[in-house]
Amino acid sequence: MEALGDLARGFEVALTPENLLWALIGVLLGTAVGVLPGIGPALTVALLLPVTYRLEPVSAFIMFAGIYYGGMYGGSTTSILLNTPGESASIVTALEGNLMAKKGRGAAALATAAIGSFVAGTVATIGLTFLAPVMVQIGLKFGPAEYFALVVLAFTTITALLGSSVARGMLSLFFGLALGLIGIDTLSGQSRFTLGIPQLLDGIDVVTVAVGLFAVGETFWVASRMRHDPDQIIPVKGTIWMTRQEWARSWKPWLRGTALGFPIGSLPAGGAEIPTFLSYAMEKRLSKHPEEFGHGAIEGVAGPEAANNASAAGVLAPLLTLGLPTSATAAILLAAFQRYGLNPGPTLFRQDPDLVWGLIASLYIGNVMLLVLNLPLAGVWVRLLAIPRPLLYAAILVFAGLGTYGLSGSTVDLVVLYLLGALGFVMRRFDIPVAPAVVGVILGPVAEDHFRRALQIAQGNYTTFITRPISAAILVLAAIALVAPPAFRWWQAKRQRPQSTSPTSARIT
Amino acid sequence: MTPTPWSRRINIGEMLLALGTVVFGVLIIWQTTLIRLTPAYSMVGPRVIPYIVGAGLVIVGAWLAYEALTGRAPVGSTDSEDADPTLPTDWRTVGLLVLALIAYLFLIEPAGFIIASATLFVGAAFAMGSRRTARDIAIGIVMATVLYIGFNRGLGLSLPAGILEGIV
């Protein structure tokens, strides 16, 4: 069990007082942004990228991982008490959780969500501990053609899963890819799409794109049509301790949710949304009380919450072992690695085991911290929602300016930020998801690099991508990912005409 | 979240979106032809992927146009926690917000980070409906100062001091 030895070393790194402090800061920030509207873990990590100037990589990633996990916990709190999922992966939690809260069982819903998240997060981190070395071995066998195919797979799944139509997801993705092309081509040294503006030679920074589309775009969107009848927060009533019966009804959904979430999350095509929908459907089918679904069934909170946290841990597997992000937050984490000049993938495990295993060890610690912070304190976190919206969004704009100008010290970047914010507004107007664009900006250059290196090895023979069996198989999967959801929707619509209740459009902030 | 309604009518906005996408793709292809090729570098040059991206945009644009013309385009806007997608655009608020951002752009280097950020905070809060301006000014100044000191001293950024040079 080599992994256990590595993990022990990781704990030595993560348990230093300094790194424990960074983990605590991370989970506190993460829970806060999970609760707050308009800002989520992806954006928060993007805004904090300036810390990479000073901070040791391992401390920075321990904090970022805390933000990532904390966002998942915080998102479920608002779903249950406010019926507004802060994260797309919490949409399903809102279905039953909010109904439970309305029936005065909000405390039980929060408890099953927090404990389920803890169980799932811990079990999935154990899974990650043992799966990562295996994936590293597989990753070592892959060549550029296979890596290119994997990136294509990530593109198509992210595109097909988010937003109201595949065409819109593709538009967002290609827009991101186009932005990613700006600047000097690393392989040939030629400048591309710089329009003669010298500041564009270095390309458009990922932070500018993420902050512009997510934060400035969302602020414009909210400003243009502010909700004047905000949802009512349901006060937490009752004890946080679940009854015996609630425990009995929760533990199996937790484990089943974990079993769904971790494998799907760790696939190079995963994401956190699908397992939550699957878990909900599964619990509804297996429940001894199916009549309670739609009226606040505890299984409908326990399962999906476990699934979403397990998949969050799963997403780190392809990110760390293959350098392949499958969610917006993971994509920003990849950008953070790039800023340190690090390339996640098989070689990172060999070159910098302290970083990788310290990060994995910190996930165990972060989960414990989050359980302690969320179980008794959910009511306190919800008070964050009392911040007046004008002040919240004004502060988001200040942080957006800080994150962008602080990194480059260039007002040109601020202009680009505002233009991207305007585009983010237009995209929301047309219901175009912004996450694929952010993923495109980050992964586009990675994809081009693999693509061209693969063709160099193959002497310019383009069939290399389909004659190498693994690459061909992955590309077939990518095509299926693109065609399957619309086909499934069409089949569903044909089967049962008007009633389609599944929430199809998701949003990530 | 309710399922997106499917409209039968052809939507002008949708057609503009499709057209804009095609134009953007064509612009990319045109700009790609201007990328210089180095003869020493033969196998796969810097133009290949840009051509693919440009062509992809043209295809997506055509696809959007097809959806709009056949009434398949989902008509609606992104649902959001604080935004009501059914409301019309409130251009006054957006306009005030743009003014606050422009003020930030022109203040950050001459006047410094603290003044620019406090101005942006107060302006944006006012634009979005906050009328307790004295409170907002106080919060804005404190927040901007804390951020300035924290990021410059703690993280080694060099945010501009501007006219407050020597004071903070």
C-alpha cells in the first residue's frame, strides 16, 4: 500500500499550523461564497489567484481546495433554507430540502446534508487516495493524441451538460477557444489575433475572462433586472440532532450517493450535476416512502448531497492525475497550477509528491472542519444573506478590479474585463452558459499543444487520432456525450408528451 | 426552475445572435490568413487550430439560425438568484453602473487604488439602489484601505497609492 505511505507524508505537510490555518481560511471563505448569491467557488479562486505571488504552492492549493469543498457545503444551506441553489450541483437538494424546511424540519435537512456531505467527502477522498496512483499509471501510457482526445471529451461533456441547448453551449465553448488563441503562439513564436495591441501579446489572462464573465457579467445582469420580491428565508427550527428514524432513512442514501458521485465525478467527463440527478431518481425509486417525494423526503436530500460532495472529490482525480479539469472550478485550479509553472499530471506526482499528497490530506482535514462549521452554525451562515444586495454587488466589482488590475497593473486589462462583463450580460440575456467559455480559454491552449505534438509524432498524419485505439475510443465517447442528451430529451418528449419536470438549465457562478 | 418555453415565432434577437456568431467566425478565419508562417516550422503551423475554431463558430451560427427559423430555439434568459429574467432591462441602473466602472478606470492610476475602489463601491451601490450614502462611503473607504494594505504588504502586490503616496 504505497498510497498510505504517500498519504502519511501528505498529512505531515497538511498538519503544520500554517497549512491548517490556510485550510481554515479556505473552508470559511468557501462556505461564505457558497451561501452568498452572485459569487461561487470558481470565481472566488479566480479572484484569489494573486496570492500565488507570495504563497507556497501547497498552502495556496490547500486554501483553494477548502474553498472548493466549502462552496459545496454552503450551497446546500441556501438550497434548503432559501430554495435558491447557489451551485448547479445543489439544484436537486433544493427540491426536497426546501419543502422539508417549510414543514419545520429544516434543521434535520441541514443535518442530513452536512453529515452526508462529510461521509461522502471522506469516503470519496479515500477513493481518491487509492484511485489517483492507478490513474497516474494509466496516464503515463498516454501520448499527446490520447490527451488531446481527453480534452475534446471534456469539451463536449461540459458543453452538452450546461445550458438550455447544445448549440448555445458550443457557442460559449468556441468563444472561449477563440479568446484562448489571442497572443503569441508558443510553438512558432507568431502573434495571433493581437490586432496590433502590444498588451495582447501575452494573451488574455484567465482571471480576466473568469472574473469578467462570472462577476461583472452577473452584476450587470442583476442590475438590469433586480428581483424586488426576494425569497423568504425559512428560519431554522428544531434541534440539529436527527431522530433515530431520520438516521435510519439517511445512511443508505449517503452511501448510495457516494457510490454514484465519486465514480462519475472521477471520469474525465464527470461533473457534479449528473450524479445528483441520478441519486435523486434512485432514492425516489428505492424509498419505502415514495409518496413523501415532492413533499419533503429526507432521502431526497441525503442522497443528492452525498453525491455532489463525492463527485467534488472525484473531479480532483482527473485534474491531478491527467491535468484534465471537468468543472469550472477545476479549470480555474488548473490555471492556478499553470501560474506556478506546474503541470498537473502523472509527472507532478513524481516531481512534487508533497504538494499533491499534502493537498489530498488537506481534503480529509477540510471535511472535518466543514462538518464542525456547518452542522451547528448553519443558522449563522444564513445571516450573510442579510447583506444588502447593492453593497454585495458593489463589493464584487471592487474585488473584480483588484483581481484583474492587481495581477497585471494594466488598465488595458480593466477595459478587457469590462468588455467581457458586457458580453457576460449578453450571454445571460440569451441564456448562453458562461462556464464552457471559461473552460475553453483555459483548456484551448492545452488542447492545441497536444494536437500539434501528436501530429508531429505522426509526421503530420491526421488519422493518428482515430487509428490509435485509445484515442479513437475516447473520441467516440466525446461524440456520444454530444449526441446523447438531445437524443434522450427527444426520446423522453416522445414517450411522455408534455410533462418534463427535470431542471435542464443549470448555472454556475 | 421551469422548463424553457419553446416559441413558434421567429425571434429577431435569436437571428441577430446567429448572424453575430457567423460574422465572428468569418472574422477569425480572415485574421487567421494574416498569421505569418515560418518556413522552418513545417508540420502543423499556428493557423490550423484557428481555422478550426473559426469554422466551428460559422457552423454553430448556422445551427443557431436553423433553430431560430424552425422555432426550436429556447427563448428565455438565465435564471439567477437576484435577477428576475422576466423583467425588461433597466437601462438607467446599468448606465449608472457603467459610469462607476469608468470612474474606476480613470481614477486607479492617478488617484490610487483606495480612492478609485471607494468611489466604485459607493457609485455601484448607489446605482443599484442604496440610498444610505454616508454609510456606504464609510464602508467603501475602510474596505479599500484594508484591501490595499493586505494585498500590498501581505501579498507583495503593487497596487498604486496615487495621491495618497506617503500617507498609506
